[in-house]
Amino acid sequence: MNASSWIQRKIPNNPYLPDMDQKTLDNFLKKSENKAFDKEHRRKLVFNITQYDNTVVKGKQQFSNLELARQRAASRKFKAIENLDKYLIEFEANFTRNGGKVIWARNTEEAQQEILKILQSVNAKSLVKSKSMITEEIHLNHFLEQHGIESVETDLGEYIVQMAGETPYHIVTPAMHKSKEDVAKLFHEKVGTPLDSTPQDITAYVRKELREKYQRADAGISGANFLLADSGSIALTENEGNAYLSVGFPKVHITVVGLEKILPSMNDLALFWPLLATHGTGQNMTVYNHIVSGPRKHSEVDGPDEMYVVLLDNGRTELLSHHEQRQALHCIRCGACLNACPIYQSIGGHSYGTTYSGPIGSVITPHFDGMEKYRHLSFASSLCGRCTEVCPVRIDVHKLLMLNRRDVSVADQVPKMESRIVYFWKKAMLNRKLMEMGGSSIKNMAMKYMLKGSWGKHREVPRIAPKSFSRLWREKKGMF
């Protein structure tokens, strides 16, 4: 079964949805179907994920006992999330002691306004930004552009996506959906580089452009892979050096980070950095790893004069309130579950219409942005369990998708017709006489009517066999 058919079967049009929610669902179904049947898109995606898979196999060889490492990482994240208030307060105290400032933001609007206040206080007109999914979550680039502030992405993949006017396609690999020919064509159209430019040519061009941006930027913005409570530091890991330049050049630096990124101790990085690198890109370690504890000290030659950390809630404490599902906050954003997911491999990242795509995005987005609007994402899964198998911190992702589905049902957000069908289906399945009642032709007519339009337009409704297995077995044993 292809992903488009699966999704259309699991998520039929719901006449009881509010207009905005129905529009979100319709867009998802339309984009999913287009991408699932776009052979060129599938070719690029399969190629890039295959490259990832081959590299990760080698990266995992650095662990003498990978399962033990995953267990320990899961245990540390469990401790951090279960004691989130304690560690966040500890981080704030230590970071403030280091000379930095911590701002607590409850939602997107508060985060945007606080960042704008900082930038306006230094009359910032341009800033450089390293790769950060959380700034995508709060739509920071668009917001700053509306206030006359240029925000330049400095990660090569993000730079490509920004030039194309798109959002990141993948948590780790923003431009996974583009081939080198696509990128060369994009740069040719936007900045006039030769149409036959190689990846090396494109990289050289971007490097030259960004050097100037770094030198004249009034501020820098980054995310953080981890917050370290005991030292009051942020941990950044990257492959291009752009994150450090975004911290080191501008006089003001702002880090935007979700509450869940906290770790109890700097010593935890010895475990989490290799796990993140291996599951994210297949490397033993990423090329550059930084620990930033605050603004530049008198004895230091580079770094910002002012440094701020914006701690963003934006639905995270709502998810924390769900005891069974708070495990999703353990996520370290490696993207491994996306690469393993057969649905993501078919429909890609943009079809989800959310900041965080793939299995983990389908778990957390309904809690961050509203279950009513994004409940369909929890059904965009085959529940094969591959996402759980590859998670470096052992999140039961497919179980959490099931729990989200349960919440939809408990909240009575299931279409009434679907509820009736399930009710009578259950009655029949629990009673052998009811199951055997009526011939296969009658049952097939009923199935065709009840499932019309919900099985996907590319699939035929399954046909019920003339005789059930139970009947065939009894006939074989002469039980009639």
C-alpha cells in the first residue's frame, strides 16, 4: 500500500471539522498525494536517505554497546524532564552569573516581541542566524523582515531553502529534497551564477557572500542543541563553522531554545554528542562542537558583548502535563525517525505543513499547535515501529502516536459515521453468528458503500472471500 492510499483511508474527509481544520487536512492530503506520485521527488528522497542509511551503519560502529548508550541517554533525559523546573532554574542562575540574561517566553508572540526589543535596543538592521528549527517554529525570519531587519541564514542548506522561499524540508537536512542540479538552477536564476555550477562552486560563492554578512551583522541568532544546567551554558554542534561565526562576530547574540533541551550536567555531552552525530548524519562526531557560557569576558578576544537566552514554552508544558506522552520531550532532534519512516519517505517533509515533520513532528505538533487542527497527523503513520527502533533516546514514538489517536477518540473528535461503523463492526467481530450472517456478495456491497471514497481513489475496496477461514476449517474437519 502506498502512503497516499494509506493516509486517505485512515483520514477521510470529516464534515464535522471547523473550516480552518478541514482546510489544514485537505492541504495535507493534497500535498501528500502529489508528492507520493511524483517520481522525481521520490528519486531524490530515496537517494539521499539511502546515503544517510549507509553512513549511519558505519557511525554506529563506534559504540561497543549501542543499546546501553541508548538506555543511559533515555535515563538522563527522563531525569531532566521529570525535574525540568529544578534544572531550568539552575541553568538560569548559572547563566546569569556568567553575565548572560535569560528571558522566559510562553508562546510565539512573546518570543518574537522579546527578540525584537533586544534588536531595536541596539538599532540592529541585519543579523546572521545559524540553523535553528525553533526559530522556524516562531517564524522569526518573516517576523523580522516585517520590521525592517534582515535575517540571513548561514547554514548552507538553510541558505538554499531561504533563497528558494521555502521552509526546511527536514529537521537536520533542510534541502534534502533538492538535487545538485536543482541548486545550481536556483542560484543561476536568483544570483546569476553559471547554470553548470558544481557544489564546490556554489559553496565558494556562499562562503564569500556570508563573510561580508558576518562582518557587518549587528546581531547573531542561534538555537541550542542542549542547555547545561550545572555550568549555565549552551551546547552547539555543527559541521560548517557558521554557528560559531554567528556567535563570535556580532556584538549581540540571542539563543532561542525550547525548555526541553536541558541536560543536568556538562558531563552528559560525552554521551549525547556522539549519539546525536551518529543518528543525525552518521558521523562519530560533528566537525565543530561549542560550549558557550555567556558574553565575552575581558580576557577573551572574540564573542558577543551581550548574550541572551530565550527559553520558549510554546506548548511544551502542555505536553509535559500528559504523563504518558511527555516522553516526546526527550527528543534530541536527530531526525533519525524521519529517515526511517515509510510515510515520510513517500510524501516528504513539506507535505506535513508543520515545522517538525515525520513521526516525532506528528506526535508533538498536535500538543504544540492544537489537537483539533493537527489531529490528522497522528493517523499519518503505518505504526510499523521503525521510528521507535532507531530513536537514540528510546522514545516509543509509535506508541505516542497511538495515544494521540486515543485522545482524539476520547475528545469525541471522530466523525459520527465512523463511530457508528466501528461500533457495529466491533459487535460483529465479537459474535461468530453475526460475522457469518449474510453472504459475501451482501457484505461486499456494504463494504463498497461504507468505504466509498475513504480507501483512496487509487485503490479498490478489499473484497470479502465467499467463505471465511472458520467455515473452511469446519468443512475440512467435517464439523458440519
